[in-house]
Amino acid sequence: MNGSSTDGDFTGRRILVVDDEAPVAEGIAMLLEIEGASVTIVGSAAEALSRVDSGFVPELFIIDLGLPGITGDQLHVLLRERLPDTPIVVSSGYGDRERIEPLLRDPQTRFLQKPYEMSALYQIVGELLRSAEL
Amino acid sequence: MLNLTAVLAVLTSSPASALDPTRQISQYAIRHWTPDEGLPHTSVTGLAQTADRYLWVGTQEGLARFDGVRFTYFGTETDPAFRSNFILSLLADSGGGLWIGTRGGGLVEMRNGVFRNWGAKEGMPGETIVSLAETSDGAIWAGTLDDGLARIHEGKATTISSKQGLPSGAVRALAAGPAGELWVGFSDAGIVRLEKGSFRHFTEADGLPSRIIRSLHLTEGGVLWIATGDAGIASMTEGVFTPYSSGDLEGASVRAIREDSDGNLWIGTEGKGLARLTGGRLSTYVHVEHAPLTADIWAILEDDEGTLWVGSHGGALTQFRDGKALIYATREGLPHPSATALHADRESGLWVAGFAGLSHFNGSRFESTNTTDDDPIFSLHQDRDGTLWAGSQSGRLIRTAGDGTASVYTSAHGLPSSSIFAVHRDPAGTLWVGTAAGLARMNNGRFTVLKAEDGLGSNVVRFIHGDAQGALWIATDGAGLTRYLNGRFSVWGTAQGFPSDFIRAIHQDDQGVLWIGTGGAGIVRVHDGRFQQFTTRQGLLHDTIYSIVEDPQGNLWCSTGRGIFSVSRAALNQVAAGRMQRVSSTVYARAAGLSTAALEGIGGVQSPAARTTNGRLWFSTAGGVVAIDPSKVQRNPRPPAVHIQEAIVDQSVIPIRNGSLVPPGSRSIEFRFTGISYYAPEGITFRYRLDNFDESWIEAPSRRSAAYTNLPPGEYAFRVIAANADGVWNGDGDVFRFELRPYYYQTIWFRLLLLLLLVAVIWQIMRVRLRLLQAETTARTAVLEESLARAQRMESLGHLASGIAHEFNNTMMSALPWAEALRKQRSEDPLVQKAAGNIREACLRARDITFELLNFAEPRPPAKEPVDLHELVNDQLRMIRPSFGPLYEVIVRRKPGTPPVEADAAQLRQVILNLALNARDAMPEGGIITVGIRLASESEHRLWGLSSDDWVVMSVSDSGRGMSEETKQKIFDPFFTTKSVGEGKGTGLGLSIVHRIIDQHGGRIIVDTDDHGSTFYVLFPTAAHARAGEQS
């Protein structure tokens, strides 16, 4: 039953999840926490930025594209200004390519189409965290 | 032994920064709070500070608690214990309580946030309480205007009135002494000393200047100060009265008198403002010019940080503090209201140029030198021999020799007739003059002018700096920084990649690094031909820098339009080297004592800042000259008090009591908190943290609230800590513990059930919607021409479908991770395994459908390439064949030599998939699916009206029972399906997608059906044919 655990083991890794839908954010957080990650959830881009600006620097961001206020793609730009190399996973229930494609030019950014399975999440997060270590 | 003074002394045990007696009162940082800021009324009648450090302000319209930022009103509108809103007196007692004397509404006691009224019923002699004191035995004394005095002790009030021998009933003032004695002042009968039930009465006969007493104050040194209603003030030591009624105090009515912790005596008069008595001498007054403070002073209090609070009648609440900066404006003798250029002389004096003249400050006073009439001076320079050069607005350069003789250079000497912004003598001894019309060089008393055409970037020269290498650095307006070296100009403006075209200040440090202050682009570090820019993003206060001076500790001090800031040069170098991201600026603005006008620096002249030999830094501003002594900037050592004031749960306030219960289902909790440091209230910074939720402290630089939503049930502790404006932390802060109760359904089982329900409901809604759409579609089909209708339907349905699909994708995401987490974490429980597995399957199935919907709604143009259809068909069927089960046989036939087609392979796979699925679904009991691949025959060309080019035919046949004519007509309509809803299969989109893909490939699809089954013929142009078509 735990066949995908080889992708996981994020023990002690700091991950910030930005999603305005609490059940979604909490669900993702739970999956990551099962693998040992230390996950912080915020519900808006503004909150994410204020955390970063006040010194909280996660090792990976998971951000929803359709955030209220400052949207996920704007947040991506604002985060990149501050943290040029921190991996970012952008996810969306929408498939709008023209918003996603420019973000994917950044080598440390990946896209996950919602809804995604645990295995896909573990794989992408694992890859990004490993590549950030190199 | 405690009395009021002693209570204050406890509170003021370590005043952080008392009031410097050497300053003029106008040089204190003075700040007012009026009803615009929340003060209940303009007449402040009483002031007190309780042990929790809150300041309490009594007014004619109620009581306010003040934390330095917010006023919280208490009065008849908030509590029935208040029977009158007119506050007359306040006393903070040694037990943390507050006593409030009102006019006509008795006495109010506040303890632990609860108010209680003391009136006639409780044994009080009157309803108007004008004075309050606490004696060392813990008794509270209340003076009434009507009938004497009440003593409140251990919950009981007893009365002492004229019946017990008081000379009058009108008790106006009280002061408690260290030996347990009480001094009582009467509004018509002098003073009584009350001790252990015995009286001693003092009147004019004893040397008291008046029998009309307004206020009493006993100092720590044992001096009793007496404020009278018609004869100024007097002191009494060991029975001897000494009147102070000279000058303005002669015959004055004094309502408030208080000694501060530095020994200054503060005197609040009626009609004559605030006076200070320092060293036995009445020194300074504040009059109505400080409006909104009026000349009628009613209340004075020193708080525990040593700042002085003054309440005036019809005015405001006013605070006096030692600011970190000192302003010299016209009130302090500056002959002109604003300053332009400054120049430090060699004897710690300062030359100050202004819009109206030139003056010299020798450390105590300004001396005006009226050499320039009405021509403002913009620039100053002093030679080593003491010769002073001043450049004026009209273009006159005034030379004043050490002996005072002046000579003037004008256009007659070759200067341009234009404002002189800069004067500089370079290390080689040449005098340079920067004007609005070029750069002038002096040679034997004559000037030659270099202009833009000579290579100078712009003709407007604001600042000139000569370095040790013989280069001249010139700040220009419009063309950036210009260097003049060996007779040649080099220009660095935005055109050359320099961050700014407007240069305001140039400073060179002892390492030879140039620091350039720009208009709008911050500070630029120039070294070895490289630029490094620092702006507000790196932590500067402002991006327009008027001046840069350096202190001996290596800090750069800059004036701006928002105040003055200092920043460490070493830190800037760290940022330049990439070792740090940001620097921190220390800001000297309003909290440092700058007036509104003094916040606005002056720029564009040489030079608006100077360092005098005594180490003081000077800056010219629109509000005078500002002085800061970096070696004497006081740090406030007292950490702020921290209070969590309120918790707001779903819009209703719950009490702050540790162990509070928050009702189940609460969605949002907001905490409001405050920090108390009256020295610089806005400079307090906070960190908060919700234990059990936040992993680390959250910085809340100045916001005094924190909100959480959707907290899971559990026990929490909300903590706040704070630092004062100088970064001194109160690490204990305040904490609020509470429990968020769970609903029964916040259990894991109920949630699981809910999830199943959710998925089922979503599913049903989707089916119903699709059926409604289908009905609509069918109706419209009958009316509209078929192909047009299809196109329109496809578009509008596309939008709708895409919207629904996206919503579902998001919704699914709130179920799927939970199901997976459950499955992973509860692998030992078979029921959980089955339930979570089913949810997961349902989500994945729903996801597949939404992907299909999205595919339909958002087609992408085919990426065509030559495709071997046979290979693709085999490959695709191999993938899907296993899912068909044993009832079906699949046969692929291909005519040898069939050419490749020009198509998008991925889309063709969808075509094959959907046609195969359709064939399977047409034969619920099983059967044979035949796929054929060949070139179209001659007869087919004729039958289907094909062009003469080669066409490849892919046929997909089933051995079912065929379809009705009606079904055949609608088979490609979106959402048309013959499968029943309950089967949970298909969306009716498969064949629509097939149809559109084939359209996009320029192909055709034809259906043939009879009782023995149906065949779909898909026709594609061959690769060669498609290429030829494109070329023509």
C-alpha cells in the first residue's frame, strides 16, 4: 500500500503551500507531512509574501494559480524577485497554457494539473528538492 | 510608605529619557492628540497611568484608555457605573486599580476591568469628586466640593466634613505624604494637614500667599508645592512657605503642578500656558502658539518612560519628549524660517544660508550677517584662511574675508547670470562654481564657463566634489554624474547605464568610494568604474537623497523629503558584495522630534548637510536646521508592555481570560493586541505566534492584529511579544490560552461520510446538467441549419463545459489528497481502505471525464506529421485491448502499400480510442470489432464525392444491431449518448471530439449502419496529397 513512499521522505524540508481553498491546502500539506515535510499553509499571495519578507524562507513553494487578489502567476514573479532559485510548483484546475507556459521557462518551476495524485506530487517535489540541493 | 508621588515613583522607577532641562520647551518633540485621533473630548481634565502602563485620560465627555495609538472610550455609554461623563479627577492606586472622580456622578472604581460606582448610598459625602489621593495605609481619599472628604478603606467609605472640624466643605486638592499624613487644599480656606485624626490649619497668617487652593503636589524631596487660584505658586518646606509669583505667574491661577523625575517643576496655568521651573528659576513658557494645546492647562503627568503629558481645556492631549533630533527654527533664533546650504567652520560653529540671508551659529545663538539683502543664498564654501564664499539665487558670488570685508563677483567677472547652486575649491586650489548655466572656473579674479557643448553633461550643476586624484565630480540635473579629469569630461547618465540623471549629493569615503545621492534612484556606490544602486528595496528610507554626511563610526547620514536616516557604510558594502540582501536604516522623523516642515529636507544645493567639529550633524530643512549628535542619541532601554486586548470570533468579541472556550464551528478568530511605549508608539514592532498552529514567530511590523481562519479544534495559546522603537524586546509579552471546541462531526468518520456524499452529489449534479444541456441542444438542432448549429453549440457548450470542468478539478483536489492520505495512513483498517479507495477511484474517474470535457472545450490545432496509420492503430489497440475483456475480438486489416497520412498522432489516438470504445459499447453482449486501412476506391470517390487525390480510409466496424436513423443523425452531437445515465460511462463527447479532430485534419467521417452493425469510415488526405494542397 505504501508503494510510492520511495519518492517521498521529505523529512524536515520546509514547504509553503499557498492555496485559498483550505481543504485543498490542508490535504496537500497532509500528504507532504506524512513524508516528514514541515508544511506551512497560507491562503493568499499577500500572506505568502509577508512571510517571506519577514524572513521565513521555505525550500519549496506550492502555489495555486487561481488565488484571489494577487494571482498565482503574479506571485510567481514576486517570489522570483526575492528568491531566484527556490523551487516552485504551480498548480491549477484550469489548463490555461498561456499563463502557465511563461512560468515554466524558469528552470526551478513545475506545473501540476489539479487534481493530481499523491504519486505525482511526491515525484515532482522530490525532483525539485533534489535538484535544488545540487 | 506610599502616597501618590510614591506610586508615581514606583511607576517611573526608570524613566528612559527624562526631559532635558537645557532644551527650550519648543525644542522638545511635541505631539498632540485631538478628537480626530479618538480623544473623547478636547477638554482633558485628568491623567493617570495604571500599573499595566496604560495611560488614562479623563475628559468632559468620558474616560479613555490610551496605548499610544488607540483610544478606548469608557463612560455612560459603555457602563452603568458611570452616572456622569464629566471626569474631574483620576488616581491610579498601588493595587493596579483606577479611581475616577466625576462631576455629579460620584466616584467610579475600576479594578480588573470591572467598574463600580461609589455614591451617596455607599456613604460618599457628595457626588462631585474633584481630587483623589492614596495614603500609605492603602486608603483612598476623595475630596468633594460639597461636603468634605471621604476615606475609602477595605470596601467602606467614611466621611470627614466640617462637622469633624474641617475649615470648609470645598476640598479642592489632596496630597499624601510619606508619614501617612494627608494635605488637604480648600478652594476657600487654605490648607489642612491631617494626620491620625488631628488637624493643623494653614492660612495667609502662616505665609500662604492665598487661601484659594487649586492643586497640591508633594515632591520626593519632601517639598509641598501649592498652586493657588489668584497668586501663582508657593512651596512649603518644614512649615515655611516661599511664594513664586514673579513674572507671568504674578496673580496667576494655576490648576496643575507636578515635578518630573529630573527635578523640573511643570506648572499649568489658566490663560498663560505651561511653565517650567528649572533650578529655582522660572524659565520657559508655552503659549497658544502650540495649538491645539491651549493656554488653559488642566492636567500634567509624567509617565514611566519620562515623557510629559499635558491636558488642556478646549485643546488636546499633548506629549513632550526629548526627541533624538533637535530643531533650530525661528523660535530658537534662526533668522530665517528655512535653511538651504550649511557649512561647518573650523571652530565648531555653523554657517547657515537661507532664503532670507546668512547666519552663523556659535553653539548657543545665531548671528545674522545681512550681506545679501533679499537674494537667497544657495551655496556656501569656506577656505582654509576663513574666507567665506556664498553663491546666490541671482548669480552673485559673495566673498567675505576673515576680517569681514566683502566683495561680490557677478556677470561682470564672467559668471553666468544664473543661480549658483555649488561652490567648491578643489585640492589643487582652483575655485569652481556650479550654476544653472554651466560650470565656472575662477582664474585671477575672472571666470571661464564650461557648458554642455564643452562636454559637461548638462548645464545645471548642483554639487561639485574634487577627489585626491585630481578628478572633479560634478552632479548635474538631467545628465547624471560628470567627471572632469585632465581637461576632459566623462558623463554617466541613464544613457550610459547609470541609474539616474539627477544627482543631488556626492560623498567620498576614506576608501575612495564615491556615494552618490540621486533624485529618485536612491544611493549609487561608485568604485573602480562600477556602479551599485541602493534603494528603498534594499532598506533605505527614501529614493531621493538630498545630502550624505558620514559620522566617525562609518554611518552615512542622509536627508530626504521624509526625514533623515542613517545607514551603516559597512552594511552597504556587504550588500554591494552580495553577502547581504538588505540594510536597515535608522530613521529620524516624527518620532525623533521633527516637525512636519522639518521632515521636508532641502536638496539641490551645496551642501544641505554638515558635520561640525563637535561631532554634531546638521541638516537643512523646510522647518529650520536639524541637529543630531550621533554619539548622544539615546536608546530607550525600557521594553514595551504587551497586552492582548480582544479576541473576535466570527465578528463577536470573546473575553480574554486564559482557558476561554471558543464555540465549535468558529471559522475565523482575530486577535487584537497592543504594545505600550509612549516614547515612540508607532515604532513598536510585534511578533505573534499561535502555539499548536504556527511553527515560528510571525513578524507583524506594526499591525496590531492577527487573524486565523478554519482552525481545527484543539487547545491553543496565542502569544505576542514586542520591541520598542529602539529594538528592545519584551520577550515575555502576553499570552491568551483558549480551546476551540470540536463539533461531533469534526471526527474523522463523519468527514469520510461527508466526502463520499460530496463526490456522489457532484456526480449527480454533473449528470443532471449534462442532460439539461442535451435537451436544449436537441431542441435547437431542429431549428438551425445543422453545421452552423453544431459550430455554435460547440462554442457555447465549450465555455460551459470548460467552466464546469475547471471547477470540478479544483473540487476534486479537496477530496483526493485526503483519500490518499487515509489509505496510506490507515492501511490496517479494511473499511477505511475500501472507503478511501472508492473515493480515490471516483475522483480519478471524475478527473478523466473533466479532462475529456476540457479537451472538447479547448481544442488545440493539430501538429501534423506523416503518420503510419497501421502502426498507430496497432499500438493504440494494444493499449486498450486488455480493458475490453474476453467477449470481444479485434481484427485489424491493412491493404499493403497504403501511404502514410498527414496527421497529429496524439489526436489520431483519440480518434481510434473513441471509435473503438463506441464499437464496443454498441455490442454489450460482445462481438467483433474490425478495423480496416486502405486507399479509397474509385466507386467510393464517386459515392462520397471525393476529390481526385488519394484518400486513406480507416473503417471501424462492429457486429452489433446498428442504429436508428434518428440516432445516426445525432451521433456526432456533443452530449448525445445512448448509454443510460446510471451506467456512469461516457459523456457523449467521444464522437464529437472524433468529428472535430477529423474536421481539423481536412478529413471526412461517414457512418453506415444496418441490422448487422455499423461502420464508421474515416477519410484522411495522404501525406503527399496534404503537402501538395498546402503548396498550392
